[in-house]
Amino acid sequence: MDNINLESNPPAGDDAANLNLDKVRQAFEARLPLSDLTGDEQEAYLDLIEALQRESTPAEEAFFAERRKRGVGVGMDDEGNIVFQSPPRDVGGVS
């Protein structure tokens, strides 16, 4: 996890100056139990996870590009309806 940069994704809020970012990094790398973090440090930990989940890896990008190419994507339209990139198939009575 060398690409984790807490300094470029700093925690927000008034208590950010009171955080021990080294402890947050250790917890993220499973070298420190979450219970050893203060409430503000736990919040920073969760904020980091949320920020990282928004970033796609090259493997994820390739996976979804291949799905789009094959026409097997499923998603939601602007009204919240489930839409299929291609018509759904009947699979043994389950569609």
C-alpha cells in the first residue's frame, strides 16, 4: 500500500490537527487495531477507505471495458430504473 498518501487526502474538520496520521496508516495496513485509534482517527480511517473506493484500479477499468465491449453491462438510468446493455437472457426460468 505504498501509494496511500494521507497527506494528499487529509482528513477534514476542525480536529484534523489532533490526528496521528501514522496511527491511521498503521491501522489501514492492519498493523494496529482500529480500537487503538481515537474517534477522530477512526473517522479519518473511514474517510480514507471511502476515498480509495472511489478510485478505479487499472484492472477494474479493464474488467468493465471488456464487459461493455461484450454488451453485458447492467446499471441504472437517470430515473433509477435498472437498465441492461443487452436484453436479459432466460436462464432456466430465471430472467
